[in-house]
Amino acid sequence: MKVNKHAQVKVKSQKWTKVKGNRSRGPIRPSDLNSSPVMAKLVQEHHAKKKKPSVKRLKGKVKSVSGAPIESRKPCTNGGVSMESEDSEDWEEYSRSLQMNGMDTDDGQLARLEGDALHHCAERDDQKNHAVLVMQKDQTLCFRGKCFLTCLYGRVEVMGFTIEEGQESYPVLSPASHCPLTITALRNSDNSRDPSTEVGPILQKYLPTASCKRLLRRVKSNSSLILLEPMVTPLTRFLSSFPGFNELFSPTMSELMSAVLDTPLNGLGMVPLLSAVHGLKLSQSCREALDSVVSACRDMDGCAVILVCGAKNVGKSTYIRVLLNTLLNHTTSVDYLEGDLGQTEFTPSGCLSMTTVREPLLGPPFTHQRTPDHMVYYGETSCEKDLNRYLESLKSLWSRRPQNRETPIIINTMGWVKGFGFQLLVDMIRFFPVTHVVQLSHGGVTQCPALTPGFLRMAQGFQTHPPAQTALDELNEYQSPPRNYVLHLVHSDFELAGRQGNSRHQRANEQRELSLLAYLSDLQSPDPGPVRPLHALTPYQVPHTAVALGVTHCEVAPTHMFYAANASLVGLCCLGEKVTSRGGPVVLSQPPICPCVGFGVLRGVDMARGLYFLLTPVEPSVLRKVNCLLLGAISLPSCILTSQDATAGELPYITTDYSFDITGAGKIRVFKGLLRPEHLK
């Protein structure tokens, strides 16, 4: 994990100009992505029982973000004539195919790209190990898997972000832990363009001549061409090395009957899904709130502060990702303040952070872990034990943000909206100069009162009391927050709204483990090769006298501190004052609120030489500033310790000679997936 210093947007007039992605990556190293044994078996069964697939279409009408209907079109047929003539005849047939070809649907219905269409509209170059896909306007491709996506011609949209030709490739990841991603082809921005003179040369760069001719028949005036390349990164290699996650990017058990397993895309790490599997579903109120917030950010002067709140499992994180991606279509960056300790977006859980986002989020949180601009390690997935430290940590992060910064900022909140949790939410709206509040709910039951400006004036907070304190005077001497804000009420009507998913990898604790594993994947080499276990990595040696050691979530006797910290995750923090030692280890009596630059695994403690052995992906130049190690309640995933290969004898950090009969020897863990006896009926 690298620490990046981000430059601020200097010119206000450029704030809402059309922005093109600047993501750069190294060249893709072609490597055969062998299917897993499970997927290989499914492919064989699919061929054995193969029936001629048919093209299905969604019944619902397509709507834009603002809810405006798309104009109706007349039905067309699929062109299926082979091109065996010379180039001039090829172009004549191609010109005629503009009138015959396409996948447009009646009455503006949105067409899912599936069945035979995937064979006709996609061509793969086995030597270069990539594929080119032609999509018509409003066509969608819903899939599981992972790949790099480059738009060669036209425009496509993923999770609210528009990818256009001329931009760098973007990683798109659709694991089984979240809703499958959908690629949607959009109308071309320039209707005067002639694909007959532009598409041919583009295809020749990526496909053989025969494949180019077959694909040219599928191109229309509003077609989009996308290049799909396999994705093999340290993250994907690291996750696939654990038995529990080797099928993470494969379809779930409920999706297997709808998976299309014999297309040119499968060998690249993508599995298209039939229309029986729904992708991301946005309600009408969600679309209206997105449209309203984006329009307000474009028109208002100054900085838009958008706070998103709601109960658990109502889609806050998904809404924020779509909102953030939509804003990145118009501005170069968006700030993000993390206030949810349990389900963090860019860091392992237990952190509060401020991050400048410049690239779209085209996957769940564990696929885009990064080092924030500012971070505080709280050390727990809930703040119920110390509400004041939670609020003070958020204030500390906000104070580090430049007051004259015009970049819009999104504030994420916890799903705790009752009791003290609701009071914390009231405090956050009062503390920060909020301009928009997006409140999500589900079902017909109100999870908490509507946070209107009138209600907030009389609401009781944890640190604030009526009449409302509208700002932190000590933090905003030169910036007066607005007295009122705009409230957007969003009703979530997707399946399982308000309930935690029961499928594999969809539980909150599993997603927290995925985020932590993704962070630790930075310890691996970027070069292809076998995954190295913890005991095979070279640690840093840190003197006991150079850093202080503290515990955030409970009281630990100083004599037991090293036992508690050994083989644990620690936050690498920077205290404001210098650490002084009298020759022994320095132990903190209270958890401080201080900057955190990353995380490490305390691999061992050498009492004889007075050394900590630390594994961390943080750069040495940043690591020199660290003078505090904070131990929290965030534990290492068990698979990190139990899945270590190439060891002789017992596994490191694992013992079988342990007695749980001793009082306090084992930690009591509550598994929320099990129903209590009184709820079984």
C-alpha cells in the first residue's frame, strides 16, 4: 500500500468539466486462466445437455437516471450472413447490416446480451488472450468474474461511471460477495461519426482479419466496442490461494443455472449471466436523489457536503459508489469521509478516514483498498464502547481538510440509527456543514425519523443539545455552514433489503476479512509467482524503545501486553510527542487519537534483544515516522495462519497443546448467522 500525496483542484472553472480517466497500468502479461475444477465440470455438463439458447429480454421499461423514458424503437432482426467477399463487398454488406442488424427491443426495453448473441457479437484472439465485444445502444451484459475493460469505440456505463474511447483500461470486478456488475452500452455522444470508416482500423489492431469481418457485421451507428483482457494481480492471486476464496469470482450456486459457460469471454475470467439473474437495481427515488444531488453539485458555489445515512443493509455503500462514480463523470476528484467502522470502503475495518477519490469504484470495497489522505485507527467495528472517542476522531479528520477546498465530499455513516446511534447521527449533521442528507429506508416500517431541518433543530444529540449547534466553531473559523440542507428520502426495494445476505461471502464478518486480506496482499510481489506465506516474508526490526504500544478496545495488564500483541494486527500510528523510554518497552495507558499511516502484523517479539518483528506494506520512508503501535479488536483472518504452506512440522502461530478448560482461555464469539432457540419457530 503506497502513500500518495494528492494535488488539489486549483481552478474552480475546471471543477465540472468533462473528465476522462487517467488511470495507467503496466502491460497485461498474457497468461492462461485455467478454469477451476468446479467450473470445468460445469462446462462439460453444459455441453452435454446443451440446448439452443434464446435471447431473453427484461420486461421492465428502461429509465435514465432522472427517470425519463427512452424513445421506443421498431424491432429489428439479427444479421447472420457470412462475409466471404472482397473488402468492397464487405463494406457494402456492412452498410446494409446497419439497417438489418441489432438487438434493439420493442418499446424501449433493455436487452440483455446473452445466448447466441454472445457468440455473434464477441470475438477472441487466443494468441493475445483478449476479446472484443460489440454492444448496441441500451444493451447490457451482466456477469461474474474480473477483467480489464477498455472502450475502443462509443461509450459504456458501469456502476454509474461512463467509460469512453480514449481512456485507459479500468479494472471491473464482480465477485460472488456482491450484486453482479452490469455493463450498459450508451448512445454515442457524436451522431455525426461514421463507423464505416472508423471501426475497421480499430478492429484490425486487436483481431485477425477473419474475426474482424465477422464482427463488422454487428456494428451500427450507435454501437460500442469494448476490449476485455484477463486480470491477474497480487490481490487475485493472494485471495485464490485460500481454499475458502478460490471460487470468489465464480457464479454462486443460485446463479449456476443462469451462467453462460461456452462464450469467447469465459476464458478471460468472465461468466455472462442470463436475464434470470438481476444486476444492480435502483429504485425510482434512488435515481431521483442521484440526479438531484449531481445537479446541485454542478450548480452550487462552494463545496457540496453530502451525508448518506440509513439502517443496516439498505444499500448505503452501493448508493455511495454509484454517486461517487457519477460525480467523477464531471469532476476530477471527490472526497470521502468514512464514518462506518464496520463496513469501511477503502481501508480494513475499525478505521475512520478521509480519502480523495480520483478513479471509479468498479467493484466491492476489498477490490479498491488504498491509503487514505488521513486516517485514525479506532480499533473496533462498533463505537458503542466509546462514543466520545468516535466523534472526536471524526472531528480530527475534518480539521485536516483544507477549508477552501471546493471538491464535493461524501460522508458515510453507520447503520446504527436507534438510541445512541441516532444521537451520533444528529451530532454529525450538526458538526459538519452538510448541504444534502440522503436518508435510505426499506419496507413500510420507519427505521428512524425523517431528518428534516425542522426536526434536527429539536433533536437530542449525544454531544449537542437543542437549540442546535450548527458548526464546530473551533474547526470552522472562516467557514459558516448553511442553516438548512436538502433532505432526499430514498426507498430501497431491492431483494433482501434490510436483511443480511445468506450466501457465501455475503456476511459482514466475511467482507471485513476480505478487506483485510486485500490489504495484506500488498505484501506479495507484483511479479507472477507463488503466494508467499507470512513466515516466508522478511520483517522489519523495531526496537521496543522506539515505539509505544497501546490497546484500544480493552484493558490489558502491562505484563501481558506482549502476549496479547504477538501475531496480531496493529495500527501504525504517529504520536504528536516523542516517545521516551527508560530502557524498556513503552506502554500507553489510554488509546490516543492520532494519525495512522497503515497496518502491520506483529510477527514476533524478541524480549532478549528488545525487538518487535513487523510485517507491513507501508513504505520505509513513511514507516520512519511511526512511533506508536495500536492493538485493536480487529483480528487476523484465521486462513492467514492455518493455510501456510511449505512448513515442516507444526504451523507457525498455531498450537494444539492448549487447554480451553482454563477460565478466560478462549474468547467467546457470537455468530449472528445462527438463530437463537426462541426464534427457531
